Amino acid sequence: MCSIQEKPGDYFQHIRDRITENKGIVRRKKADYLLYLIIDAIIDNYYNAYEKLTQKLEELKDLTKVKPNLDYAMQIEENKQNLFVLKKAISSLREAISKLEKVELENFEPHYFSELKEQANFLIDDIDFDLQQLESSINLIFNMQNHKLNDVMKTLTILSVIFIPLTFLAGIYGMNFENIPELKFKYAYYVLLTVMVLIGVGSFIYFKRKKWLE
């Protein structure tokens, strides 16, 4: 049996050691058992890769520590892509294992691969759970940003509602017409200021009672 690796690395040394030192039953079994050991080593390597990814994900998955900024969102997206790549590799391996379960050859034991398929399924389920948590973090970021934007828009709207009537009064009495009777009144300036203050304070109290300022 031959196996081919695309990149440098060795995840099968323990199998070679068992064969060389005659440990266990590997030398008494046929090629189907050796194939089982090789696939099992690959799945173990996927588990190691997954554990390394989850170490980076612990803080990102904690919804109490979500930071609504671009860097945080980019970190989540990067880790999601890594999980997708790992899931794609495991899914391909699971499909291959499923085909091995259906092989009907003499001296070939398909039941070896049932356990491997279950391990692949468990690992894919764990990855899906992490992806859902990361997606929740992304959604929470968008919700927090929208809530923050709504607060800003609400504050600006309230300020606009308060100052629009004041600006209207200032605009009327700031016009350069000679025949404006109120301008000849001795206390017109103070009356206008009082009216403007009352409008501003009244609007503020109204919004406060409506709990729009909270």
C-alpha cells in the first residue's frame, strides 16, 4: 500500500513503529486494517488542527466580549474561513470512508471504517457548532452597530426638533424689514429670549417624559 502527501510532514510514524517493532496486531492483519490505521491517523491530525483553531476562537466565541469594530469582524471572518477549509477536507474524507463501508471484496472488513465515519461526523458537528457561534458574533456586531447608529440618529433628531423652532423665531426676527412691530417693543428682545428658552426647556421635558432621552 502506498500513500502520497502533498506537503512535507509525517503523521504516520507511529504506524511504521508498530509495524517495525511488531506492536499490536497490525502485522497479523491485512491491507484493510492498515488503511484503517492510516485514515485514523489523518482524522487525529484533523483533530489536532481543530484544537489549534479552537484555542484562537475562545475569545471570539464569547458573546460578552464582542467588540463592534472592523478588526474584530475580520478576525471572525478569517477563523470562519479556516473552519470551512477544515470542514471541507473532513467532509471529503467522510465521503471516502462511506464508500469504503460499501466495498464488497474478499478479506476486506468494512466495519473497520464505521468508527472512523462516526469520528468524522462528530468533528464536523463540532465545527458546525463553532461556525454558528461565530455567525452569532457577527450578527451581534451588526446589531450593536445598528443600535449605536440609532442612538446617534435619535440624539440628532431630538436636537433638531428642539432647535428648529428656535431657528425659525430667530430667522423671522432677523429679517431686515423696517415694519416689524415687535421690534419697537421695549422688552421684545427679552420676551423673545424667554419664549425661546421655554420652547427649549418644554421640548426637553416632553422628550424626557416620553423616555426618548434614555
